[in-house]
Amino acid sequence: MLSIQNLHASVGGKDILKGISLEVKAGEVHAIMGPNGSGKSTLSKVLAGRDEYEVTAGSVSYLGKDLLDLSPEDRAREGVFLAFQYPVEIPGVSNIMFLRTALNEIRKYHGREPVEAPEFLKLVREKTRILDLDESLLKRPVNEGFSGGEKKRNEIFQMAVLEPKLAILDETDSGLDIDALRAVSEGINKLKSSENAIIMVTHYQRLLDYIVPDFVHVLLNGKIVKSGNRELALELEEKGYDWIREELKEETA
Amino acid sequence: MTADFSQKSGLVKLAGLTGAGAFPGISEKAVKTLETLPFPDRKTEFWKYSRLDGVKSGSFTVAGNSFSLTEPDLEAVRFGSAETDRIVLEDGRLNQQMTAIHSGSPVRMLTPDQALELFPGLADRLTGGTAAIPDYFAELGKTSFSGFLILFLPAGKVQKRPVHLISYTTGTFSQPKLLVLSGKSSELTLIEHFTGKSSAAGFTNSDVRFLTEENAVVHHVRIVDEPAESAHIGRIEAWMQTNSVWNSRVITLGGKMVRNQITARLEGEGANCRMEGVYLATGSSHAENITLIDHQKPNGTSQETFRGILGGEATGVFDGKIIVQKGAQKTFANQSNKNLLLSDQATADAKPQLEIYADDVKCYHGATVGQLDETQLFYLQSRGIGKDMARALLTHAFALDVLRGIPVPAIVTWLDHQILDRLNSPVHFGEEE
Ligand SMILES: Nc1ncnc2c1ncn2[C@@H]1O[C@H](COP(=O)(O)OP(=O)(O)O)[C@@H](O)[C@H]1O
Ligand SMILES: [Mg+2]
């Protein structure tokens, strides 16, 4: 589904991604872990098409298309979804109107009719229940005045409505209490299928108790330096990242 | 007849003529003052941003006694299904034929004599100016070749249907003038709508005054949608008595040069003023708002919000002064001006001024000039919303801040659509239930 080859990206002349390669197949769940500042959010945003990051080398192919060639909106319409680490507040635009506009734009791209109001409302109600999201948040401006946890839930709520093929979740678990974590995990698990793939960026292996990854990758200083399975996440939780840094030194020595 | 602004003598002669609805004794003085005043230019402090070249070099016809408007001309200024009482001024003159006030409506039209009888202080108020220094266009406005249309809402009456006052220019020089007298505890919704023939290159120099007696409530909306080549100077002043409410929204949509001078004088204790506006200018047009909120008595509140949306090579100006007089303790005043630049060539000037002479007050102000937020744009795009639509959505939200306070939903929708259309937005956004 997604094939990242030797991806380099920089911002303001500073190299942040320094040769990332990653293969994600349909049905898989990948976890990306790594210390602060290692480039996890940058990778997520580059995949979603944020143009402040310049891709200086490498390629990304997604469902046979050159992903880097698509506008951010076309990536979304092709099924890429980024749950932001820091969801953006949009005063004056109601959550529900925003989501309906988004859904209809995606449908239009695929030659489908806009969703009728009753059908949309039904869909939205169902998803708010799964995420245990207060319905009053729907009428409020997008993310404005939402608590940290509400913002994260709102991201997953949007994902649930838009039903992407490739979901990139950037630290969706941070700042969530245990109930919220459970609700969010349920939302994510509902999306999981043999046709979809999920990339989860996380600091903690907490989320991985709920959504079991097939692969775990360690991102360090703009590179994936180690890949493994679920056990690797547990090891990282226990021992931190220093032992990996040590390993790397030994290899290069 | 013509008005030629490059030739003072002809203009003065014109100003000396007396039309219907003129108050006696005001014009003579104004004509004299006008003779001594030069045409303002960039060196005139009060006019330094305005682009008056088109007016100065222009020669405008002045409407005679005939009327030409027909129903189709007004088709474009209907607000969906909203029922209104309609008053039409054509080139500043009341067009009786096009005017339709419901028989059950409490609002009445008065002659100057009737108005003076009910409100004896009126003559003095009308002689006085909105500015301490005599101003060319204010004096011109006082001359009586065009008189006031006088609306009166008796004490305790509620005008449920909004009054829709259409001021239509066919491309002349005109001075539409309106006096709104709100009796005690009355409530009025008034929508003033300046518009005209799309090909018109006219000049409107307008005056509107509000007198709100104790506990009166006025919802005022002004839509300035002059033809693209027309110039518009509009002075609005509200004299607010004890505990009265004046909510004003001035929405500038069109005109080559639009200058709104809006003044609220909180003359009675506990008066409550909301002064808001959106100014949209594109192409090479100029939109300017010069506001003054004068807190004279204790316990008054004012909320001032202006939003500028500027595209093309347009220029926008906001000059907002708040005065809190010595006795006006416990005043609350809040002013906000935000400008959205949609192109690199558009400019916005913001000039907030606070003059506070009382010590127990709360006053705030803030002004910003900026572009659409890239982070917000990306967020919308990342959900599948195309760039043009994302821009429109954010611009819409920016204006809606002010629009949604207008108490007639059909007008909010109408204005919202107008703004998006003029920005060539690919869509309209409805408010969801
Ligand atoms: N827009 C930006 N401008 C400058 N530096 C940036 C920008 N975005 C990210 N960086 C830098 O790139 C590095 C990686 O950041 P990020 O991708 O957010 O890391 P992570 O998500 O792994 O914590 C950090 O050093 C960060 O300061
Ligand atoms: Mg991050």
C-alpha cells in the first residue's frame, strides 16, 4: 500500500528526515516510536503533504501512485488521513459543517453524490457514540476551546467518519486518560480491516496494549534504526532508547 | 443640473436650494461655512487616507423631480423570504411608489415640524457637527437641497418587521438623509441598503442620525453595496439616552471609495452600544471606517468589532476612537479590529485610539493584520477540502464573527453569500442544524 524509499526532508535548510524507508501493506499496523525531536511528526506531515517541509530526496508510492506528486487534499481524497499531534483550532467553522464539507469533497472526487442531511446525521451520531464524544462538540467551532483529550477524540471521530485507507496517528494517545484511551482505541480498532493500514506514532507502549502492532520501528535522528515486533516496544518501554544508541555506535565503530 | 466639485460657486448655489424634508435655519449657516472650506486633500488630516480624486474631478448630475426605478431594479436586494417594510430613496429622494409600509406597522414618517414638536432639542443637534473642526462633506450634507426622511417609532412600540430602507443611486450626486427617532422602550430593526445601477459612477454623501430615548432598542444594519465605480461617504451618529441599546453593523461590500463615519454618543447612563462592521474591498477599491464611541455617563458599555477583508490592490482603513469622559465611571469598552489580506498588494491600516478621563473603567483594544493561517489551511486540506474552498471557508468564518450577530437570519445568509460570491468562492456554506 505504502512504500517509502530513502526519504529525505528538510525545513529551512535543516535536514530532519535523513533517509527513511518503510513498507506498509494493507491490513498491517505499524508503530513508530522514538524520542522527542527525532522526526516522527515531520514524517507524518510530509506524508500528508505539508509543503513547509521540502522533500530533498527519495520517493513515496501509495496504492501505485506517486504520493509526493499529489496535493494534500488529493491525498486525503485518496484515503490518507493524518490525526494531528496538535489538532488545529478553526474559529467560526462548526465541527459538523467542516466534516460534512470534507466528506462531500471526498465523495465528489470519487464521482459520488453529496451525502443527504439525515444520512449524514445518522452516521455522525453512530460515530460519536463509539468515541463517547459529547454531541455538543459537533456544533462548536472546530477544536476551539476543546480540552486536549477532546481534540484527540475529535481527530479519531473525523477519521471514523471519513474512513481512510491509510491512517497516520501522530501521538493520538498522549494526553488521554484511561477512559479516553479506551474510546479512542475502539475507534481505531473499528477502522482496522484487511484493506486498511495504520501507522501509529507513539511515545508509550500504552496504546499498543489496545491496538496490537504487527511491526514496531524506532526512529532516531531522522532515520529508522531498528525494526521489530511488539516485543521491541516493551523493551523500549523498559530500557529507553540509550541501548539502541549504544548498539548503533558499536555497529559504526 | 450638475454638481461640479472642481467649481465651488456652482456647488454652493446648488446647496442653497431647498428640498423636501429640510429643517429650517440649518442650511444657510452650512452654505456660509462651506464657502470658506477648501476641498479636502491628502494634507487634510481627517481625509488623508481617503481617495477623493474621483469626486474632485467628477461632474455629477443631480436628480430632478422624476423617478425611474421599477420593481426588477430591486430584485437583487431582496433577502430571501424575509418580510420587510420597504422604503425606497432614489437618488436621495423618497420614491413613494416603491415604498410599502404595512398598515399594521407602528413606524411613522414625520415632517420636520412634527419632529421638532416631539423632540424640541433636535434643531440644535442637527446644526452641530460630528466633528469639532468643520468638515467639507459634513457641511455639504447639512445644506438643504436634500432633506431628511424622518422615521418615528412611538414609545413602547415594537416594529416586528424589519424596515428595509433602500437607497438607490442611478449615478448622480445625492445626499440621502435619514433621522430615526425611537421613543422610550420601543424596539426597531432597520436595514439600510445603499446600492444602485451597476454601471453608475455616482457620489453619495449621506447622513443618518439616531435618537434613542430611554430604554429604546435599535438594531441597525447598513449594507454599503454601491456600484463598483461609485463613491460613498456616510456619516452615522447615534444619540443614546439612558439604558438605550444601539446595535449597529455596517457591512461594506462595494464601491470605489467607501468611507463610513460612525459615531455613538452614550449621553445617558447605562447605555449599551454594539458597533460592528465588515469591510470587503477588492480590485483597486478603498474602504474606510472612522468610528467614535463617546462615553459620557457612568455604567455604559460598548463592544466594537470590525473585520476587514482585503483582496487585489484594495486598501482598508480602520480608525477607531473611544473616549471615556470624566464622569463616565464603570464604563466597559472593548474594541477589536482584524484584517485579512487576501493578496500581497492589499493593505490595511489600523489606528485605534483610546482617550480615557475616568479612573474606574475597563477598556480594551486590539488590532491585527494578517493573512489566512497556513496551519489552518493545511488542516482543512488534509481532510480533503480543496485549497480554494479552504480559503473561502476561513474567510467566511472571519466575516461570520460579525455577521452572525445580525438578528435577521435571512440577512445573515444573504450577506454571507454576497461576500463569498465577491471573493469568487466555489461554494456557499450553510449553517448546520
Ligand atoms: N517547521 C519547523 N521548523 C523548524 N524546525 C522544525 C520544524 N518542524 C520540525 N522541526 C524540527 O525537526 C525536528 C523533528 O521534529 P518533529 O518531527 O516534530 O519530532 P517528533 O515528532 O519526533 O518529536 C526537531 O528538531 C524540530 O525542532
Ligand atoms: Mg511529534
